[in-house]
Amino acid sequence: MKKLLQAFHQRWEGYKYRFLPWIMFKLPQSNPAQHDYAPEKQDDLLGKFIQLLTLYNTNKTEAAVSDQLLKHRFSLRLGDSNIKEAGRGVFISYGTVLKHDIVAIYPGTVYMPSDAKFFPSLNNPFLFRCHDNICIDGKNSGLSKSIYKSCGHRDTLGKYKFCDFTWLDPYNPNCCFFNVGQFVNNQNNHFLQNVEYHEVDVPHRDLPLHLRQFFPNVNNSSLDLDFVRTVVLVATRDIEHGEELFSNYFTIVNTV
């Protein structure tokens, strides 16, 4: 019985920040910060996002990747979190992240409020809910994985992949290192927030086809939509090599 209770407690600790009734109960006590961004700052964030993908696409050779990381100033890796029982966490494995840099992207299938998502949401701690009830399913296994792959292949245009598939296996050496935002853990009293979530709508017309292979989001709905919602994690301070990334699941963002 003791082991059963410990197992339940461990799963609850990892899931509660995505369990809506618990969030609504805790929200008034958390003093969440809400940020509203002017249109020019939204455009600046979109520009940084496209610049990140462009830089990653610079070259495919091994020699060029080292030079690319120098330009990026940082890289990421997964490892055991510094928070006990939190599971995996995301760490700076190379270089330094500067304040206001985009550190990571939250990957997954994008669901509009009217899209059916009951079955993918079951036992799923990686369903990110945006301020307008658009959701991003960052789970990389089971039904969620199958839906993402199906939608991604549906939207493939000739030789151009419409989205990144490498994030589905984050330990794959070919995985885009920044497409791991779903593994960033919530802050606590000992490890404070150093990144925050920003919602960005990426218009189809603004993202070149050759960069879509690195874009880790795809709409569950068809191409009738003229944009894809993504969530980027932006550094709130300089983050040094070896540090773990921590967010605030209660942060309310309004960037779109």
C-alpha cells in the first residue's frame, strides 16, 4: 500500500499543474503575472522565432553544427531534474542563454477550442492550454504521437515536410535541440523560474517551406487556418551552462 501511495503521489506531482480544476483552485493563491504585448513586440518575437529556425538550417555538416552552436551561444539536453520526483528536466549543455532569448519551443499537435481532444487528453500531462483555450499536445507517445504524425504527413507538400518529426524521439541525435519545451519543469521554492511561456501565431505566409521541417507544431484541423499556434520559452534572465530551465505553470500570457 505504501508503494502504491508513493507511486500515486509521484504521478500527481507531475500531473497536477495541468489538471484544470486544481489549477483554477490554486490560481488565486499564486498571484500570476499577466503580460500584454504591443504589436511591434509580437512581430519582434515572431522574427526571433524565424531567425532561430533559419540559423538551425544554416548547414547540415558536422563541422558546421559546431559553428552553428557558437552562433546560437547555447544548446540543450535532457537529464534528471534537480527537483526530486519531477522526472526529466531541460538543461543548458553548452554556452549561455541571454535574457530575452528564445530558449525552447513547446512542440505538438495544435487543437482549436472546437476540436475534439478528449481521448488524447486522457492521462496526458503534456497538454498545454493557451489563454484562448487553444491547446498544444506535447506528448510524444501513444495516441498523441500517432495523431501528430498523421497530421504532419497530411500536410506534407511534395518534398517539403510541413513540420518537425524529430522531437517525437528527443534522444535522437538528429532531434532539433530546442524542441523540448514540454519537458521544462515548474519552479519551486528552491529553483525559481528562469523562462516564461509566450504564445506566438505563425502565419503560413511568413514561414518559408524549407524551414517547416524544424517547426514542431501542426494543426489538428486542416489547412483552412492561415496560421499555426506555437509556444516559445523565453529567458527571463541570463542562464548559464549546467543550469536547469524552470517555468511557472501559472504564468498567464497574452501575446497574440
